[in-house]
Amino acid sequence: MKPFLTLSLTLLSCFFINAQEITGQWNGFLKVQGMQLRLVFHVTKTTDGFTATMDSPDQKANGIPVTKTTFENPKIKFEIAAINMQYNGELKEQEIIGVFTQNGQQFPLNLSRNTIEKTTVKRPQEPTKPFPYYEEEVTFLNPKANISLAGTLTLPKKEGIYPAVILISGSGPQNRNEEIMGHQPFLVISDYLTRNGIAVLRYDDRGFGNSKGDFKSATTADFATDVESALAYLKTRKEINPKQIGLIGHSEGGIIAPIVTSKSKDVNFIILLAGTGIPGNELLLLQQEKMAKVSGMPDDEIQKASAYNKKLFNLMLHSTDIEKLKSDLRAELNQIINNDTAAKIPNGMPKEKYIDGQLNQLTSPWMLYFTKFNPSTALEKIKCPVLALNGEKDVQVPPKENVTAIKNALTKAGNKKVTTIAFPKLNHLFQECKTGAPEEYATIEQTFAPVVLDEMLQWIKLQTK
């Protein structure tokens, strides 16, 4: 496509005079919920206009092709269709002032020629090498998915026989340290437990880090098979006591742990960190309401948004035909946008493109499974000891509703070996916080509250005496 064919000769001359102003490297910081994410765009002149690539150094992703690059001085636009992202900016001297948009969410992003350095953040709990224990890089096979998973096994000493736990991360692709908002909670948990006599296996999510497979096409049930494979691997290690293996799941990991345990006699105990007990559609509605409330959204707007989401989730819950579902969701989204001026589309984004992005999220394999899944179906089959821990300021998995549902399901199973604790002033990541809002996560120095680390350790010691 040649976007400048309709321009006059005079305008074309101006365009080429200014071409050098836009080519080359442009650097910027994307600030998302307090986290700094470096982005670098490389712009090249072609005979037809411009091409570009994008680097995300902090995500170790380089050379991402920009689907479309347009420059009509002073306005520049980058589009990356694969991640439903676009950037609209305006060149002012040697800086581009603009807005980064992805999946309907907007963030200010200014680009410059200057080299940028991230502000150093303090993470006092993160351990540094050398560690006073044995650490080994490992891989193991998931035969059901025919993929290999990569992780780290830590042992109190290289020789010996130890109780062990497998760490299961929350939703979204994450590495073995469950790295989020500049924090590495699984690294902190693993280090603490291993220093105190517990072996720990943590691994990269499938399709992420050094693990193979496709994350986007996987559901919660698929991730459960990854944990089953980790469990089978631990049983092959002579250093691990096979009768003292437990699971520690955070957030979605707190759904996965019961799924695995309900099918296996090899799990001897589980710890649910902000685990859920209510159906997925109910959790998402509650989560959206709590997060909107803490962000300051007026009650009437929260209620209106909740009503819209209920309609969308109801379509998802009762659908058996994916193509019909997409058609029904598109019609519903169109109606919401047409009838409500408050349902704003990001500036510069065509309505249909915005709706396409929403449809991709709502009809992904993970979302369809998660929305319909009720964690109680797995919890009602669990007989082993369970420790369910929550933060009272958690707005992503609100404790009151979920702890009650977890208790009820385990009671139905006849399980009397259940301990539940809600810690005051702790958020979804188990940090000491003020409001519990996700925006705080990156700004808090603490990665994981010491009181929770100690509670887990003492409880595991009781189960493995």
C-alpha cells in the first residue's frame, strides 16, 4: 500500500525533507500500574513510506514487526495487529508525544532519541547468590500436551531426602518466579522455604521463558496437566520424599491445585494463596466491581458496567457454538456502545477494531473455560490437609466470598483438616498495602509479607513431621 500517492508534489517534497526527523531509534517508558516497561521503536525509510520494529527489553522481546507505520508530519502511527496494539503520536522537535493503546486500554507514552534507564526499585526481600542451598535447572515432559517445561529445583542440600512443594502461578504468562510488577514472589517463597528444609520446584508457564507449548490456546485444565507432570517428575527424584509432596497455588494457581489434587493421591497437602471458591463468571464480576470501587469510580457507573458484563457472561455461559457466540457478543457490544455514551472507545480506534479486541479476549479458550468453571467441583473431592490464605484488602480475589465458598466445599467433602486465615492490610500479592489496588503493587518495596511466609512454613512442618 502506498499511502502518499494522493499527495501533491509540494507536499511530497515537504515529506521527504522531514523524513530524516522520524527515522532511527525512539525510546520511551510505558508506565502501567506503577511498573516501568521500556519500549524501543526502530523506524526505517522505504520507497513506499516507512517500516518499523518494536523492542520490549524488559520482556526480552526484540524485533517485533510493526504491522503498519504511517507518518504524516507531524503525526505518526504504529500498529501491531498481533497484540491488538497501536500508538498515536505527534512529533514535536526531537520528541514524540503520544498515547499507547492495547486491547482498549490507553497509556501515555512519549518517545525521544535519548537513551533511557529504568528507575531502580528496591526489592529488599529478593535473595542474591550465592545461595546456602543446592539449586538445579531442570526440564520435565508433559506427555498429554507433548511439551517440555523448564524450571528450577532447590534443595536444602544436594544430598538428602526432603519434603517438597510445587509452586503454581496465577493467570497470565509468567516465568518461574511469577514475576509481576517488578516483584518475584515465587523466588522469595522458594528461597525462604528451601533455607528452612523444604525442597521447591518452580517452573516457567508453558510457552513462556524456557518452557515449550502454546500459552494462548491453553485453559486452566491444560495448566493442571503441567502440574501433574511436575508432580510425576518430583517422584523420580531420589532427594524427594514421595509421601510429603504438596502444592502451593497463587490466584488461578489456587484453582489448579485443587483440580490436580482431586485426581491424584500423590498430593499430600495444598496451600491456596488467594485461591478462589466461586464460579469464574461470579469472580470476574466481583473483581471488576471491587477494583472499580477502589479506583474511585462512582457507584452508578459500577452498577451499569456490571449489568453490561452480566449480559456478556450470560451469553458465554450458555453458548455451545463458538461462531454464534461471536455473533451474539458482537451484537451485544455494538448495542452497549451505541446506547451508552459512557462506553468510551479509545481515541483514534475504530469501533469495529475495538470490538474485535474485546471479542478476542472474551472468546479465548482460557476465558471461556474460566468463566464456566466452578472451583467447588474440585474442592468437594479433596481429603488432604488444606491451608487457605487470603489478604483482607485483596480486590482481585475478594476474601469474604471466596473463603466462605472454599470452606463450604471442603466441608461437603468431609474434610476436617482445613485452616483458613485472612491477613489484615494485605493485598492480592500478600504485600502490606494501603488500599489493595493493583496500582500499588509496583510501588510497594515488600514482595511478600514475612508473616505469611512463616505461617506457610510452620504449617508445612506440621504436615511433614
